[in-house]
Amino acid sequence: MQDLTAVEVKNPKPRKICWHNVVYLVASPLVAITLVPYYLYTQGFDWRIWVFTLVLGIATTVSITGGYHRLFAHRSYSARGWVRLFYLLFGGASFQGSILKWATDHRRHHRYVDTEKDPYNINQGFWYAHIGWLIVDDDPNYKDKFAQDLLDDKWVYLQHKYYLWFAFGVGVVFPTLVGYWMGSMLGGFAVGAALRLVLTNHSTFFINSLCHTLGRQPYSDEHSARDSFIMAFLAFGEGYHNFHHQFQSDYRNGIHWYDWDPTKWVVNILSYLGSAYNLKKISQATIVKAQVAMEERRLIREGVPAESIHPFRLKVEEAGKKWKTLREDYLAVKLEMRQNYLVRKAEMKEKYQEKLKNLKIEMKRSRREFKTAWQLWIAYARHARTLVRA
Ligand SMILES: [Zn+2]
Ligand SMILES: [Zn+2]
């Protein structure tokens, strides 16, 4: 991945109030809480406006979570032109700034998390991380300095240059016109634009505030990011933030099949359709290694002797490493087989297939060994904790 930051901060300078953001952040909820009841009172309930708002809300949220965040900020997968155009349009309609600005800020957040260089640093307070950072002007040291790979993307640059057209065009004019077509311009504006913007904006803002305050830290406590199912539910899977900060290049945030991560499901569907590819995934062995190391630190802090728990962790790590290496070998042979023109010859093909078959058997065996070592670790950790607490 390319360098994720724009520049290094030399001397932090005082920051001015960003008045247009203040006006937007104050006015949008006021408009929503006055116009929505007024619309319902004067024109009644029309389910079509609400269904349209829900669909637009999903489209704009996915464009932020799957587009701005996982595609443009983290490059955790690649996508075809139509998907990128969709994100460009509907992400713009979220009123969260251009991709160029959003993704550059976000990369800085990951790189400098919890420090003064982090644009939404939680150590400056919950409300600063939630909304306060938006009402002060950009840090002058970073202002108008963007990540080069994003600047080189002409569509991303175009969206940045004409951002207000994208934002008002798709975010306000479009829902108002759809409302007009459905019989209520006011309904389209109040529900489809104002109410949707307030709800989707704050669900994203909560990732920067709540997900750095409340929740579990299964993978690391070296940063403030936390996993929260409630936030995952509200923000399309983005709430597994402890995992995400630990493994930012993974296109998933919720890694288990039962985790609520609709953004991951959308990327999976796009991949199935051939519109997303090169989906990056951290191996299970690496994830478990972090999880076990974190739990070990916690157990030692609780009073479990390091020398009793350490051998169990090493066994998990060794077994995981072996499994991961075999899997990499298997994939390398498979790729070589696909690329090698000699494979067309029957005897070469057989040779490769034999090699792959053997590697697969070994891989399965080492996977079993890894799972056993992991189960043993879990059992011992539970036992040690009970002993210490007794
Ligand atoms: Zn974060
Ligand atoms: Zn991120």
C-alpha cells in the first residue's frame, strides 16, 4: 500500500472555526425535526417516500462504508468502473466531503490514532471525535494536502473539484425531485434529504466517537478502537472497529459468518458478479495470533503466571505459522500451474495435480493441528482465569 499520509506535522498551529460546517451540522437536524412532523401533519403518511428514503439511505451508507472507507481509504479490494461511479455519486450525497478529503483524513486517523495528529483524536474528548473536529477548520499543516494515489485517480479528483454539485445534486435535488414525482416535493426534501442526512451522518460519526470509547478489545488494546455490535448494526458492519484498526487492509470488519457486516456482504455479492475483485483477507492464523497474544497480556495482568500460559500461546503460533506457509505454497503452485504453458502437456499437468493433492492433505492436517492448539489455549486460559479468581 502507498504512503497513507499527506505530510508530517512540524508545529501545530491554532485552528479557526469552520462556519459552513457549523451551519450545516446545526441546521440539518433543525430542518429535519421541524419539517418532517410538519410534512406528516399536513400531507399524511406516504409509504413510498419512506421506502425510497430507506433505499437511498442504504445506497449512501454503503457508498461511505464500502466505497469511501474500504475501497478508497484502505484499498482492501478493487472495483469495476460502475461500482466506483456509484460510490462517487451516492457517497457525495452523504454530505461527508469528497473521497479525496475523507480518505486522506481517515488514513491519517489510522496512522496516528489517539495522538494529536489523528484528525478525530478521541483523547480530545468524545464530542470532539464525534463532531467537534468538523467544526474547526483543517489543521493548516494538512490543509489541501492529499494522498497521492487518490489525487492520481481522475474520477476521485473530479468528484473533489465539483463536490458541491455531487452533494446537492444527488443528496438534495434528487430526493426532492423523486418526492415531487411521488406527489410531495416537501416529503422528498424533508424525509429523503434532511432526515436521511442527519441519521446517516451521525451513525458514521459514532464510529469515530463510540467505537473508540465503548466495546471490547479482542485484538489489541494498544489503540482505543473497540468492537461494538450495536455500532456494527447501525453502521453497516463498521462497528467491529478493534479488528479494523488491527487489520485495516482486510475488506471485512466482521470476520465471523454470524457477524453483522452488510458492507462485507455487498462486496461479496459484487465479487460474485465480477464487479469487485482482489478482495484482501488476513489469514485466520494471523488473526488468532493477535487475539491469543492480547488475551495472554490480559491474563498476565490478572495474575496468571506468564510461564504457565506462554507455552500454550507458542503452540498456537507455531501451528498457525505452519498452516499459513502450507496454504501460501499451495496457492503459489496453483498460480504457477495456471501460468505455465507446459501444463497443456498431460504429464506436466499430472505432476502439478499430484503436488497440489499432497499439499492439500498436509494443509488439512496442519489446519487440524492449529485448531487443536487453539482449543487447548482456550481451555487453559479459562482454567487459569478460574484459578486466579478463586
Ligand atoms: Zn477509528
Ligand atoms: Zn478505516
